[in-house]
Amino acid sequence: MKVAFQMDPIGAVNIDGDSTFRIALEAQERGHELFHYHPDHLAYDEGRITARGQFMTLRREKGNHVTFSETQVVDLGDFDVVWLRQDPPFDMGYITTTHLLEMLPDSVQVVNDPFWVRNSPEKLLVLQFPELTPPTMIAYDLPTIREFKQRHGDVILKPLYGNGGAGVFRLDPNDRNLASLHELFVSMRREPLIVQKFLPAVSKGDKRVILVDGELIGAINRVPQEGETRSNMHVGGRAEKVELTERDREICRIIGPVLKEKGQIFVGIDVIGDWLTEINVTSPTGLQELERFDGTNGAALIWDAIEAKA
């Protein structure tokens, strides 16, 4: 198959940790042809969806992991699979790419389905499952947020469309910074904020559970550094092996059919203690860590699902 990857520059990725690199390498090993382009180089051109980029060959060799062809413009309608894999922020630029990819013919399989990626942001999709999530508020108005904080005492405040742990603050019962933080956030963007009751279990880790086509395949744990609330690996969280609990399996049994129905083939959910906090559909990670810890080749399972639908 001809496979295009819409992603951030692949030349800069960590080949031992990047999930897109692992997915692309698995595709190459299966004989698929790989094309790489940046989302800024996606275009609508008189009825065609085109991309300016390069065909590529990958190898697991640090400092020499990719070879590119000459730059060319391709018609993505001629491809079998297009991967939507650029990192957030989930802004209007990101949303526009989902609209353009949605215009591709049915013969092109876009992973994950762009319509539902656009309509299922990480921190909003979980709101469909209130029985699985900690107390949560989405709001812009400071008095409304303050009332939630007074109700729960110890809370996490973060941007609704942020990623990688950026802009995440813990406000304990003695904190006096809510108004200042609200002022800072609203000066930068118009979106509401998300506030959640703080879960002390995060000190033991924030579990990344991976689902493929709605089915649970495994999990890794991300443990925050000493003195840090955030466990994201972007900000120094440590990945470690972890066992799945019955609660993890219950959560996946409930949300898995919904994800499958929405065409979300590769999804990473975040679980702290017994609670679901995010459903990551834009550019989830964790495949390489899972493969190292458990020997589970998630990339192969993903391609099995894609090839079955082709």
C-alpha cells in the first residue's frame, strides 16, 4: 500500500520512543511505500487534496534513521492510507487539516478518522463517560471555576486544548493563585479551562492504556519526578512496566465500542487510580515502551486492523 504520514519533521524524532516512527517502520517491513509531509504542506487544489513532501526509507539507526527522495507534490487521493499524526496543540490549523483530509475519497483510509478526531478532543470526549471520570468542570468564567475549587479544595487547572503537560497547575486548598492564573490563561486564548479534582494516586503514576480498534492491548505507567505533579514524559515522567487492573479493563470495555464505532484505531487513554482522565486520539504515544516492557507489538496490531479494513 501507499501510506502517507502527516506529521511533524521525522528527522528530529527519538527513534527509541516515537510511536509514529515505530508505526512507519512496521509499515515498511510489511512492504508498504512511505511518504512524509508536514501539515503546513497539505492543500486543497481545485478539487484535489495534495501534499508537498518526500517518499522516505527508515532504519533503526540513530543519527541516520531516514533517507528522503526529492521533494514532490502528490495527490493524496492516490494513496491507500493517510496517517494524521502531528502533535497538538489542537488549534484551528489542526482542525483545518481534519476538514481537508475528510474530503479524500472513501478509497483512502485516514487514521484516525478525521471527523471524529475533530469532534473528540482529548479532554472533551471523556465527558461522555461521567461515571468513569473524577469530578470535572469545563468553564471560562472565574467565579464558576472558583466555586468548583471551593467545593473540591485540591484541584488541577489546565488548558482545554493543551498537550504534553504544558500549563498544568495543581491548586491545593491553601493556594492563592487561581485568579492570577485565570488572568494569564484568558489573556492568551479564548477557550475555556478544564478543572478536575486532584487525584493523590498520581504520585504512583498516570497509566497510559493503549487500545487498538477498540480493543485493549496493554499499558505502561508514567511516574512523575519527585516534587512534580505532572507525569508526562515530555516533562520528565518516567515510564515503567505496570499490570492492568480490573478497573482498567472495565473502563476499556465501556469506551472501546465507542472508539471503534468512531474509527479511532490507535487510542491512548490516561487512567489515574480508578479514574479516566483523558482519551487521546490526536497523536497518542506509548507503543515503543509497551513493546519493551511487555513484548506487545502494538504497531503490528495496528497494521493488522488497517489492512483488514483496506
